[in-house]
Amino acid sequence: MERVRTILTHRYPYPHEHSRHLMIAVFAIWLFFVSSDNLQTLIMKLDKNFKWWSMYIAWIFLAALYHLPSFQSMGLDLRMNLSLFLTIYISSLIFVIVFHVIFLGMWYLGLVSRMAKKQPEMLTIIQNCAVISIACCVLYSHCGNKTVSRDKSIDRRTASWVAFSLWKKHDDNSLISKLLRMHKFKEQICSSWFAPVGSASDYPLLSKWAIYGELASNGSGYSNDISPVYSLWATLVGLYIANYVVERSTGWALTHPLTLSEYEKLKKQLKPDFEDMVPWYSGTSTDLFKTVFDLMVSVTLFVGRFDMRMMQAAMNKTPDESKSSDLFYDHLDGKDELWFDFIADTGDGGNSTYAVARLLAQPSLVVKSDGSRQTFPRGQLLLIGGDLAYPNPSSFSYERRFFCPFEYALQPPAWYKPEHIALEKPELPLGVSELRKYRGPQCFMIPGNHDWFDGLHTFMRYICHKSWLGGWFLPQKRSYFALKLPNGWWVFGLDQALHGDIDVYQFKFFAELCQQKVGENDSVILITHEPNWLLDWYWGDKTGTNVAYLIREYLKGRCKLRMAGDLHHYMRHSFIESKEPVHVQHLLVNGCGGAFLHPTHVFENFREFYGNKYETKVAYPSYDDSSRIALGNILKFRRKNWQFDVIGGFVYFVLVFSMFPQCESFRILREDSWADRVNSFFTAMWNVVFEILEHSYVSLAGVVTLLMVSFFFVPTKLSRRRRALLGFLHAAAHLTSAVLLMLLMELAIEICIRNNLLATSGYHTLYEWYRKVESEHFPDPTGLRTRLEQWTFGLYPACIKYLMSAFDIPEVMAVTRSTICRKGIESLPRGGAIIYYVCVFLYFWVLSTPVVSLVFGSYLYICINWFHIHFDEAFSSLRIANYKAFTRFHIKKSGDLEVFTLAVDKVPKEWMLDPDWDMEPKEPFQMSYTRKFPSKWRAASGSDPTSAVRVVDHFVIPRTPPDPLTPRSASC
């Protein structure tokens, strides 16, 4: 048993021994990472920002961990492995880069040919150097830098045979025997398989270019044998160079890792390259900054000064707009019946948008409803209610977030060119003489507020001057339109711009249309982007006066259905029978076209619009589900919005900047009982808050700014007194959390200082310690290190020194803090003070980011569920791609309008090539809408949207309009 204890806790004369379990895990990971293809695949799967953020956390964690005392029970001491890894990594990096420079020079001189000109990927160089360094550290951790003295050396064949025979000598399978055999086996492996490759006399040309090992007999001094660690390093570097030379000279290599461009090209063939949901709380997103800038410019410049809708009216070729083919379309009027669809708020996440587009593109959908199977043919007309792409109407967002998913769902014609600009619309396919004879699906859409952020420039370019949205034909020429449908049904598509109302020119067009073309018994479906009935009730406002006047005075009860998007959920309200004239029978909101989900429970109490009473028929998701989903702000806010850390951590640091360091924090440790310590801690927190208010400058400015931002962040729906109270509580929660974290961090540093874990030496402690250990256990009798320093003009040791200094942050912070506490902040030079606060920020930022997300997420949850405010902020943070829906209409031969809303509760996150689509024969000029399987991708796991879709709402609007004085309710 004593021998077993010695094996488990044995210490070498030098501090390099590590946990066996830890090193076995590292070695296994290294074996996996040896394949550069595997490593590159893993890296490509990680988000770039997340990858660098994780590296930052690992750096800070290791810098703190290696200052802790060794875990003697595991033999863990991070200093040696960390410093050895950095040294070998820098050496490998410099050596490999020099090799590549020489190799490119040889290509320039004509000494090598073919693929040599192709420059290596920097990522490949970095990952290979990391693999080499890890391998050397693993060898050193288990075998050290020992060399076997000549008088005790053994034949390698004998050693290998002995190593394998050890497993057969003992029949005892007890734990002790296994440990003994394992220990002997490891010693034999180190002394035979990883023994030095030879001595200086064996390689006279390399004798001055090698690092030597130390004797294993006494653990000190050096031998004439080359270091086994150096031998392994040289072998791995040689393999890398040989592989690279063969690959670039002959085109053949052991492995062929893909470049970034090649990887992306291959990935597009295997699965779609959809965009993620827009990170609305990302402090580093250039798209969001551009969105804010475009909004400010649009509100300042366009609204009330220049309006694209005026330009469209001025460009109209027909004096009588009600007869203009640019605005009025009647090519669908001659059909006996018609199926058509409505969606809104597309172009956020690619998965959700494609899921909806895939359903819209299917030739038919078979849906189970009430125990029966119902077939829904594809809509011949698609209506989109605005907000085509998020967050701003740029070329990138329209192409990648809007057009791309629809083109995958229903491919455009073979002759379609994305850069084509339509001069004379409609540009009908070959063989179709007029729009009335075109049999494929068509699309009309209105712009939303996000489409207006650039003054409608992108919408006009991509919608009004292009002919195809995937396989949907685009006859539309203007941002608003009127469609005459079969059996007396009409669709009015209104453009409300940024102020929620139509302009006078648009009003004139629709008013004249109502007077001259819309019959007394006709029915009108009115589409606007914003649901004024809900938003006006919610904000206590009154908008859309021109639209209201058009409905009341010109439609006069003929508006059977009003639809909108903007709110990303589905809700339908129907009128309650009364003696008052009914201006609109049904109010429908469906913004589930692809954008993040909005809550429904905040609009639960809506009851009245235009003087008529309404009741909620359907809410999707339900009120209970909506309230439950809001809980995700507490549990998932940081995971969904980790980019918010950039802002949150900086704000917390500013709040307590003036309070660093807290030199009196050691008083808390003087208390005898834990109750007294807790009491002293909270007393210190109270004193810090007063000190911020009375003596600080930077922190006080941060607190005042936070109070102002918190007040203005509260929606104006609440009274000013409630806004001030809620804003103050929100700011106080953040300030309290920042002070709490600051005192905890200062207390931890004080404990480490009092236990001599920090502030014991000074700057560059890791580098100085390693140089001492290196000179003792990595002998260099030929002066190789000195020559390297001279040839690199001191760059080589400087790189290692400052790279290791990056892991001395806790020591630098503690030493500087002790100096400030003894002599005051004035004793530090400006550079020393900057270094101190930078070190403090690096750790405080890591501590504060989870807390700031928790506090802010809790604030959003309380506001959305208790006060019904922040419905946009509280759900945009969750970036929910699920709960997507579209509405399919059927104008029957009888003239009744049957309305179905089809929904998918869960959107797939992974897609694969649809084998049915891939195997279906495709003619060169075949239109995609004629195919049986028009969509390219299907769900890779779980239920596909085509099989998971269900009916969440169904109602019928009769053809014959009710008497305005005695309205009758629709059948539902």
C-alpha cells in the first residue's frame, strides 16, 4: 500500500508532475486534434465571436488558477506546463513562419513550382503549432526531460518486449497490481519509446542546434544526450514541413484541409447557409448601428419633408389613378374561385422564414383537423404585409434574409439573374402574352416601418424593379396597390410609411376606387402594416386618421376584414353584434412570417375599435403560453444575448471605477463570527454607495447617466411618476449588484494577499520563474538560446516574456493594489495606474457580465408580466424562431370567404437536402411551381413543417354584406 501511495503522489525533484487523469484527458484531446480536418471542422461550427470570447475566459481563468497553491493530492502545478507550452508555441510559430518565408522565396527564384505560390492559411499554422506544443507538454508531464545514463541503458527491443510482457506477469487483477503494472509500463514507455534519439557525438552537425536532457540517475546536471522533448518537437515540426513541401510541390498530401472559402462552398451543397436571428442586444453589431442611423435620418429627413409615395404619384403615367395599371390589378377577377395567402414580418432568421416559405411553396398541404384530413391547394396569390427584412433594408438583409429562403423554397426561373432590373413590368415568362394568362403563383407586398428606414430605396429596387421572389412572380410597380379578386372581393394594400397613416395622394386613389369601381355589395380586405386597433389601444394614442376616414366615409361597411403584421403573433378579434353600424367585421394580426415572437397576453384586454365592440377569437400563442415564455428573460437572456456583455460589463465597471481599491476590506476578515462578517460586509456596501455620491467623479457620472437612461427606457405608457419609480429601482438594482461584485472581488484579493498567494514577488514572475527552471532542467551548454536572442534582435525572448506576463495579471493587480494602499494612488505613474485599472477591468468584466444579464432579464420579465410593458424589448431578447404561421384564404364559387390560419409550433434548426427534390427530373426551362417537390431542403431531424403544420383558426365571412344598421355576426 505504501508503494501505491508513492506512485499516486510521487514528486520529481523538479515541479512538473501533473494529475494523471488530467494529462490522459489532454492526451486524448490531442489525439483528436492531430487531424487538422477535425480541428477545422470543430472551429467552423463555433461562432467566431463566441470562440474568441471563450479564449478570453480561458486566459483569465488560467491566469488566476496558476497562482493558487498546487493541488498536492493530484500533483497539480500549472506553472510548468503553462510556461513550457508558451515557450514551445512561440518557438514553433517563429520556426514555421521562417520556413514559409524561405519556401516562398524559393518559389520566387524558381526552385519549386506548381502550388507553392498558394500562401498557407494562418489558422492552419496556429493550430499545428498548438498541437505540437501540447504534445511536448504531455511528454514532459509524464516522462520529464530525463535521459538514461550510458551505464544503465538497455536495449530498446528488450525494453519494448518487457513493456508488453508486464501485462502478463501477474495474474492478480487487484487494483494494487494494476496500478503497479501501469506505473512500470509508463516507465518502460518513457525509457524506450521516448528515449533520446542519440547524443551530440551521433549528430555532430546538429550538436549546436539542440537542447540536451538531464540525467535520470540524480535528477540534476546534464548529459550528452539530446532532450527527448526536443526530439519530439523536431520530429513533429519535420513532419509538418515534409507534408507541406510534398503538398505544394507535387499537389499530393497526407491530408487536404479545406480553406475557408472551400469549406463554405462545400457546406452550401450539404445544407443551407441561413442567417441567424438578428441579435437585437448585440453591442458590436454594425447592422444595428446602421439601423439606428437610418431611422434618425428617415424621421428627420423623409417624414414631413420628402415622401417616396409623392414621387410615385408624380411618376404615374395615367392622370386618373383609379384606372392606372401601376396601382390597380384586375387580372384575377375572372376566376371562379381563388386560393391566396397572407404573411408579414419575414426576413429575420433563415430557419423560420424558410419554414414558412416551404409551406407556402408546396403544391398542396394535407392537414389533420378535428379528426379529418383536409387538403389545401397552394395559393395563387401571396400577400406580404411589410417588414420584409431585419434589422434594416440593406442589400445584404434583403438578399440573405428575405430572397434566399424563398428561392430555396421555390426556385426562380432558369433565366433569372439576381442583378437584373425590370424596366417595364410585368416581364412575363416566354409564351405568356398577358398577366391574366399566367398560371403560376404571384406576389404583392406593402412596406413596413423597417422597409422605410432608408426612405424606401431598397424596397423600390428589390420589389418594384424585380420580377421574381423565388418562384413567385412580382407584377407590382408601386408600394401600394389594389387587387380585384373573384366574386366581388377586393384587396387594398396601403403604405403607411413611418407615421402610421397614408398620404393624401394614396387616399385620393383609394377613395376614387371606392366611388368608381367597388360595388355596393362588394367586400374589401384592407391590409396595413401596423395594427392600429391594438397599438392605439395599448399606447392610448390615435393614429391613422386618413385610413379611418377612408373606412368610415368611403367603404361604409364594405370592409369585411382588416389585416396587419408588425406584431409577431397571431390574433383575431371579431365584432360583437350591436345596434351600431359596423365599419370592420374582423381584425386580424398575423406577423408570424419569420421574425422573432411577440407576446399576446399584453393585448388581452383589447375590446373596442371605431366605436364597435370586439372579442378575442384566437390568440397564438395562447395567453398562458405567452406569459410562460416571458420567463426565458431570467433563464436565457445571457445565453441568447451574450454580446450584451460588452456593454453590461463596461457599465458596471464605470459604476465602481472610483472605488478601486478598497483598502479597508480586510476589516471584514477581523470579525470573529460569520454574522458579524456579513453585517460588516453590508455596512461596507452602504458606505461605498455614499462614497460614490459624495466623493467620486467617474462613478457618480456613471450613476447619473444610468438613472437617466433607466428613466427614459421605461415606456411612456406609464405615468411619469411610475416611470421615475421603476427607472430608479432598475438603476438601483444594477448599482447594488456592481458594488456587491466589487467588494467580493476586493475581498478575494485581500484573502489571497494575506495568505501569501499574491503580491509576493512582482511583475513578470512567471517568466523569471521559468527561466530559472529552464536553465536547471533544460541544459543548453552550446548557447543556443543566446544565439536565438541575438539573431532575432531580442524579439524571441521578448515575445515569450510578454506572453507569459499576460498570465501574471493577478500578481500585477495585487502588487499595485498593495502599493496604492500603502502610498496612495498619487505614488503611481500614469502608466502604472492604467495597467492597474486594465487588470481590474479584465477580471471585473468577467464577474459582472452574468449578473448584469440576470438583473436586466429579471427587469424585463417583471415588466412584461406585471406591468405589460416592454413587449418588444422583452421578446426580441429571446429571439424565438418558433410559433410561425400564415393565413390561407379561399374565395368560394358562392362568394363566401373561408379563412384558415396554419401554424408550426416548432421550427427546425437543421436542414438537409430533400431526396425527393434531388431525384425529381428537372427540365431546363421548367417552372418550379410545376414540380411535385419544389423545395430544396427538408428538416434534418424531428418533424418537417409540412407534416407538423396544423390549423389554429378557421372562420367564414359571408359574401352578402350585412345591413350596417342591423349587423349579423359571421359564422366562426
